[in-house]
Amino acid sequence: MRNQANKRNRRGQTMVEVAILLPLFMTLMLGIMDFSRLYWTQSVVRGAAYEGVRMAILVEATDAQVESTIIEELKMGGVSVTPAMTVSERTPNTPVDVTVTVPFDFIAIDSLIPALSSLTQVSATVVMTHER
């Protein structure tokens, strides 16, 4: 009889432990997912800026071609928002810089860490020297 009472008490103890630890575990998992999305978006934006500047250093490339290359790279990377892009002046033998910026919102973790609410966009700048 006493053995059955112990089993019921243990089941109750397990439920209490799960009730305490499950919210902490889920918050940790959501935080990992949010930061993973941030680093993934940052990587895609950096790659798009790199491909954009590679197009911009070519002599025959137009600004429209550079912008379409950036948008195509972002879409291939899974970023479907409209980017803000800047391309510096392109003169021979001078550095050309391309900056790509996309909006970014955290899904869950920004309400727990208020300092993250100021991070609203992901940006990357790449510089290469213009040909001839």
C-alpha cells in the first residue's frame, strides 16, 4: 500500500518539475531560433552585397544590373523583403562600395531582452576596386 502512495507522489513531483523547466527550455529554444535567423539573414545580406559589388566593378554594368543581382541573391538566400541598396560612384581604379540593408524582426526573444528591440535591420557593406 505504501508503495502505491510513493508512485503517486513521484508522478506529482515529475509534473511539478516539468511545469518549472518546460517554460525555461522553450524560451531557450526560441532564443536559439531567433539568433540563428539573425545570423542566417546577416550571411545572406553579406553574400548579396558581395555579388552586387562584383557586378558593380565591371565596366559595362549598370546600376539596374547591380540592383537586380542583389535582389536575386537575396531571393535565392530566402530573404524576400525589399532591400535598401546604395552603390558608390564608380570611377576607374577607385574603390566601389555596395551597402545592402534589409529589415529584421525578432519573433520571440526581443520581449525578453529589451536591448534587442533596437535591432530592426541587418546591413552589410562590401568594397572592391573598380576595373580600368
